[in-house]
Amino acid sequence: MIKEIKYFIFIIIIFAFIFFTGKFYFSDLNKKNSFRSLNDIDQKIKLHSKNIPILEDNTQNIIEYTENIKTKKKKYHFLELINKND
């Protein structure tokens, strides 16, 4: 009997939590506060975006093109190394 009462109280607490959370989340006061918060953030972004400094573009002609580069590739002889150890 005590076990059933304990489970019943747990279920009541869970449903009360869900009910009050939903009631607060969908209330007009919460919607107003969240809209005001989002509106304030948008205004702050617009205000601070006007004060952002614009940096100069210093990447003109940064790439040097060369035509006569000879690269030496090292040749690896793995099979020869394996055969020598035999």
C-alpha cells in the first residue's frame, strides 16, 4: 500500500512539473519578455556593427608564380628493403 502511494505521489509531482512548466512557457508574460530580449539583442547588434573597423585589403599580388622549379622526388624502394632482410 505504501509503495502505491509513493508511486502515485511521484506521478502527481511529474505531472505538476510538466503542467506548471508549460503554463509558464506559454504565458503572455514569458512571450513579452522573450520578444523584448530578442529585440534588445537586435538593437545591440545594429549599434555595435556601426562601430566595427574595416580592415584594409593587403592580399593583392601575394602569390608568386614560378615556372622553372625542379623538384627532386626521393625514390623509395620498399620491396628491395624487404628482400634484403630475408
